[in-house]
Amino acid sequence: MTPLYVTRVPSVYSLHQLDDGFPGKGLVPTPHSPVSDIPGQLLPKLSYSPAAGTTSKRVRSFGNLQAHLVPDVDEPSTLFSGSDTDSVGDAQVPFVQDSPSAGGSNLMDSILLAEWEDRAEQGLFRYDVTACPTQLVPGTYGFIAQCNEGRASKKRATEFRVDQVCQPWDAKKFNFQKALQQEILFQYEAGLQGDGNQPKFIPASPANTSPNLVFINVSPIEYGHVLLVPHVMDDLTQLVDQQSMRLALQFCEHSSNPYFRLCYNSLGAYGTINHLHFQGYYLQAPFAVERAPTAPVPAYSGSRRFKDVRVYQLVEYPVRGLVFECGQNLPDMADFVAEVCVRLQEANIPHNLFIVDCGMRVFLYPNAFAAAKAEGRVPSELLDSQVDPASFEISGHIIMKRQQDYDGLTQEAVWDLLSYASLSEEAFIKFSHFALDY
């Protein structure tokens, strides 16, 4: 297996380089104060209008397994300055050597990665994720494995029940209002009607009473690992609604980078903090699920309300799931996915979301792994690995917490692990009818 390593972004981007009036990079007035003190504080702010987040984008940026295609992205040279390939069966999977911020990436990518690098230089992460070895698992699907022993020993412990998707807000437990302000990268606003179509960057803008914030993940699993926290002071539990789903899809749209993906894990599907948040990072290779085959959902004729959104189901993949593909109407896509999630929340069905193609495609997985563990169906050797499949793992990026499990990892072993997160074929048919309400 060929080892892969994450490279650092050249330290030539900084907020003060983007605006001569900004006194320094990574600056927050009170870095060691909690986020709960943030209203009124001056913080960097990135804002966009709705029109900037509703244009049509290409889906299936990385082709599909059947066609054995290399990535098919718009002007890849503008995203990265160089690339290499690694063979995956008969297909060619790209591995880009240079940083995502190189080669003229957009404003959000430049700010996000520069400030993430700054926090790394300040020593705010619990371990150096760039030193974690990564390998391509042999096989046709191109699963990617990382050995991250720090994730097991230094990640914050889960504080919530795994058998309930909806749980009340508990101010005594960890939430992002208790995080330090130095972990904030910037405020993020999708914008208001009439703002125009161009992104606006304000180096120092007063935070409102409950801003949308982008944080570093202090226990990262990949380069540029961040958290998007909507309305941080509103005590929102880990439940998706239409407003937060629109924010998440627009965030991906504004990156305009197919190597940036965003995910959501409900409680019960290995969401570990009951404060609404999405996670995202840059992985310079296709996730296995992005190239997996899909097929029409049996007996489903489409949504009458959201006609611009097509829905498929995964086939020939270890975990069954639904795939939402957007035409041109991103708000409709967000509202449709949110409506399904609300239905799952009310039925106490744990689930994960994986957002790709700059927000134009969303995978939804009902996650049965915790139930399989509780019922004693997961073999002890898999339990010993301490890998609980959440969105990124199910999608194909496997975070191994022990060297012995990482060494010699096979596609068959990955498939076996992930299969315990999947519903049976019969259960998935019932799930699809319920989720899509047909």
C-alpha cells in the first residue's frame, strides 16, 4: 500500500495580507475568553448574498467506478497547482501533492486555510494531524485509511446517550459556547437580499448576539478540519432544520472546491456534542462513496414539491443510503434534505449526512451501528478497533486508532466494518418509503 502524507499550505496567506488595515493574523481581542462572551467583539467576517450560493454546479466531480474516470472538475488547475495519481484497481484516483490553497483558490478557502495554519502554529491542536500516515487501501473502491492514535486518546469523550436522536440542551455539558475564542476562524453569513453577488470580507466586524461561527476542530482528522456552528448562542441541539441546512449547503458552495466536504452526525450516529454543528475538511482524493454506483429508488417517482432535486439510492456499497442531487435550486435541495431529517428525528432514527460537489449532492445514511453493538452483533475484533463509523468513515475515509489495525488493512476488512452500520435490504426499503414519504 502506498503511503500518503498531508502537506502544509505555504505560509504566504494571512488576513493582514488581504487587508492592509488589519493589524495581524488570527487576531481576536480576548483569545482566552469563552465564546459566550463573543457578542459585540470584533472578529473577521465573511458574508455572501443568497444569489452567490444558488448557481448550478457539476455533480459527480470524481466520476464513477463503472466508467473508471479520473476527476471531472471545472478547471482543476485553478484549485491545485499539481497532482499525481495512484492506481485503484483499473481506475485512476488523483492525489494532489500541493495545498488546496495553492493556485488561486477563492476567498473563503484562502482565509480558512491560512487561519487554520495560524492556529496550528499557535499549538492549539491536540496533536499534529499532518504527521498521521495515510494509505490507499487496495481494491476497486479506493477506501482511504489514516492512522490517528491521538484521536483515540485525546478526543473529547461522548457525553450523551447513543439511543436517542433528540436530547435536551444541557448547559452543564460541553458546548461551543464554552470553547475559547482563539479557536474561532471567522464569522460566516450567507447574506441578505440586496447585498449583491460578490463575497464581502470584513477584517474586524462586531459579532451580533448569536453569529454563525467557523471553528477549528481541536482534534482534527484531516487538513483544514473545521466546524460550522450556526447561531452559536441560540442553544441549538444537534438537530438539522431548513435554516441550518441552507447554511451548510451554501458554505460548501462558497468554497467552490470539490475536495472540501461537509458532514453532519446526529446523536445516535456518533455525533458526540449536542450543540448543532457541521464538520468539514479538505481531502485531496475522492471518497469511495462519491464514485459508488447509484440507482433509482424503487417505486419512487420524485417529489412534487422539490422537482429540481433527484433522489437515488446507493448500490454495491457496504452501507445503504439515499443520494440527493440538485439541479439549480440549492434552497430547494436544502429544504428537501432538512424535511427528511426532521422526519427521521421525530422517529428517532440515527443518521449521517455527507455533503459533496460544492453542496450539489448530499448522501444520507441511516446508521445502525450503535444498535448492532447493543444487540451484540458486532464481532469483538471490530469493537477492539474502537472505530465507530460516522459520516466520514461510512463515506470512505477510515480513521484507525491503532497501528495494528492500520497495518495491512484490506478492502474486505473495511467493507465488513462498515456493513454493520447498514440497514438490511428489507429495512432500507421501509426506511426509504418513510423518509421520502411515498
